[in-house]
Amino acid sequence: MAEETATETEIPPARAAALIEGGEAELIDVRRPYEWEAGRIEGARPIELNELTGEAESISRERPVIFYCRSGNRSALAAAAFRQAGWDAYNLAGGLRAWVEHGLPLDPADGEVAEPRPGT
């Protein structure tokens, strides 16, 4: 179960959903545009992983920030870097795939988790 395996920098999907719904955390999607278009978490802000450095100061330090990607690998890198730089940063444990597996909604309602494209 994700809650049992989450680390101090990972947030299980149900906990992330509660923080997002309550407006207690900023949500950043670090995936590519085609992935964003396929399906995303409502309220997320898209900033591709390779653009995060340039956008860092636009991300609030006043509340926790949760990064996510498809499976949690890219967003784990983002969370670690931002945590090291002083943000209260977290990774969505298991990424968008785990979010969907927990029955949480995507935007749009008929959205899906995009599969990786060769060479991306």
C-alpha cells in the first residue's frame, strides 16, 4: 500500500488529494505537453521538468508543493531538488498512475495517463 511505503518526501495519492482539495498545497505537473493534454489532476500547473529551474521563483514557498509525473520518477527528482533548495516539496507517490489506481479523478473526466513516446 502506498501509505506504508511512502517516504518523508512522498505523499500518497489520498493525502495529496486532501491537501489539493483544501487548497493547502500547490500542485506541479512536470510531464511533457502531450501527457498533460491526455489527462491531468485538476488544479495542477504544468511546468516541464527541464523548465523547472527557470520557473522556480514562480513556485510559492509559503505552502507545500507537490510534484507529479506519470510514475513518480521525474517528479521525485524535482521534489528532491526543490527540497534541497528550501521548499517544502513532495513527490506524489506512484505518480499519476497511482492516482488513477486509487480511483481519483482526472481532468478531463475522460482523460487518461499517457504512455511514453519513443525518444521522449
